[in-house]
Amino acid sequence: MPDPSAGPPEPRWGAGNPAIRTIPLDDELVVFNPVTWETHLLNAAGAQVFEALLERALTFGDLHAELEAFRAGQGEPVRDDQVEALLAELEELGLVTRVDVDPDDAHR
């Protein structure tokens, strides 16, 4: 049973549609959304995050860590506003969405 004092589970984001198709293009990613019939080209950082979201829903902290791992050795840390901007852009394009988490699964 989850601890009620822990508060609500942290929000997670996931791929907006399981039918989305991707094609790697060097470090970038071509993404086709069959719902909107739109194709998007994601830069390397966007591709890294989006591919991770295709595998499983991630929290903001998970996404921050994913970008940190991608930029390892580049000297400049990832800022929260960069992660927020990337999420907002991917949401606006209809590629990712906030997903509901079963409270019992959130604490496992």
C-alpha cells in the first residue's frame, strides 16, 4: 500500500500515440504521426528524449537525467528550463502527452 504522506505521484510523460513511426537519420530522428499525418525532424537531443519516451513513461527528473547523459562531457549542465521547453515543444507537436500513473505503480 502506498504511503499517503508521500503526496501525489510525480507526473510522467509518454509517447502521444503508440502508432507513431520513427526513422533514425544520423543523430536526428524523423517522426511520423499517423493521427495528424505530420512528419517532424527532431534534433539529437529531442531524438534522445523522444526515443526514451517511446520505451516508457518518464518523470521530469528522468527526462533531465536522460538529457544529462546525452550531453555528458560537454561541460554545460542541463537546465530545468531546457527540459521544460523540449517537453512543451513535443507536446505542442502532439508527439508526447502526460500519462496517468496508477498510484499503486508509482511507488514501486
